[in-house]
Amino acid sequence: MTSILRFPRTAALAVAVAAALSGCAKHQQAASPAADQSSPPVALIDGAPVPRRDFDVYLQSATQGRPAADVTAEQKSQVLDELINMQVVADKALKDGLDKDPEVAGRLDIFRLRVLADAESQKFLKGKEPTDAELHAEYDQAVAAMDKTEYHARHILVADKDKATALIKKIKGGAKFEDVAKAESTDGSKANGGDLGWFTAGRMVKPFSDAVKGLKKGEMTSEPVQTQFGWHIIKLEDTREVTPPPFDSVKAQLTNRVMQKKLQAFIDDLKKNAKIEKKL
């Protein structure tokens, strides 16, 4: 039967790892923690319980956080089948000693770190939602740092400087920039006569953006401009001022940025108090 649930790959992997780290160990060992015995297991595999806690975690992942009350009995049955499938395969992996394989062991360690780090991060951030003052301060800082000008430009990209220099001479001799771009440019914009549309300087590599900033409307670079992509001939078509987005329209992004900064400060503080020795 085709599954009617959408299983997020990363979530399923995390739960699979959790099963390998905890559930499988319980299958290898006879005992289970007392907390797992507070409610009946959702299944038994060779007499060993599949804890309801593991099922509840996997159900949350498989249904993308939907309340359990909104999940049908058929869907819960499918989730249980998925969990059992993982458990029996993981049990076999343990019997085959795959948990001792260096790559597998390393992947298990990393997934465990991710789960623990995420849990601690969520614990730290709980109750630390930004105030309006913090959000407005973040907004003002973002607006101050943003590019205030957008540029509309065309370019011709070729592989060597001599070719670019020859094309500049050709354009100065009367050839249309757009026609030369269509005939000679190696960039995907050639079909549009080299038109790059509107962009801010920050979207372009520095040598390109510096050259654009130095041009006046209608001007073309007198010398080829080199970047990691090749040699460019650039023509500035127009400029316009950028209007910052309204505060309310970016409030969600601002909230994320402030929360991320708080978390990063927390991490930095933990690192300051830890003795870290890099061996690479």
C-alpha cells in the first residue's frame, strides 16, 4: 500500500538514529528504563518492547508535528510499521557488528550530537523571544547595512583578456553592445544581449561590483574586468534607489536573526569556558 504520509528525510533519519542508539540497545539488553514502562509498549519484537516514547517521537516527525489527535488510526499503523521496519533492520545491523564500523560509529556520534545540541539550543531559547525594542534595533541595523542602490547592467563574458580588449574596440567602433554579447559572450545572459537585470552590488563578486559602481549611466568599462569567471565587459544601463521593506513585512526574519544571535552568543560563551585544542 502506498503511504499516505510524507516522511521528512532528515527527521526520519534522526529518529532512526535515536532507535539505533536507544531502542536497539534495549533489544540487546533485557532491561528498559523505568520511564519506558510507564505505559504499555506499542509492539514487541522477539519479546523486546518498542517503547511508546519512541513511537510518539517518530509519529511527530512522520506527520510533521501534527497533533496526535489529528492522525488517523490507519496513519498511526503505517508509522508503527515504519518504526518496526527500522527496528528489525537496526537489530540485524547490531548483530552484524555494524555499530563498530568506523564510518557508521562516526555517523551515529554526529547524529547524537545534533539531537543533543538541538535540545539544548531549544532549552536555552525558551522564553527568550525578542522584545519590540530588540526587533526594531535589529531592523535599524539591517537597514543601515543594506545596499541603497540597485544597478541595471549588461555584460559580455569571455575567456581571455585579449579577446575582451578586441571586443571593447569593436563596440567603441560602432557595434551594438547587445549584438556583440549575443555573438561572443559565454555567459547565459548572452541570449538577452548580456542583460543582467536589476541587482545590488552585494550580489556580485567584488571586482565586478566595483567596476559597476565606477560607471555612469550609459557607460561601458574601458578595460576588461577580471573575475574568477573570466573577463567581463560591463555596461551600466541605469540605477535606482532601494526602498527598505516595511518593518512588519520582515518581522519574522528579524525574530529569527535576533534569536540566532542570542544562541550564537550562548555558544560563544560556552566555548570561552571550555578548554579547546584543535589538532588539525
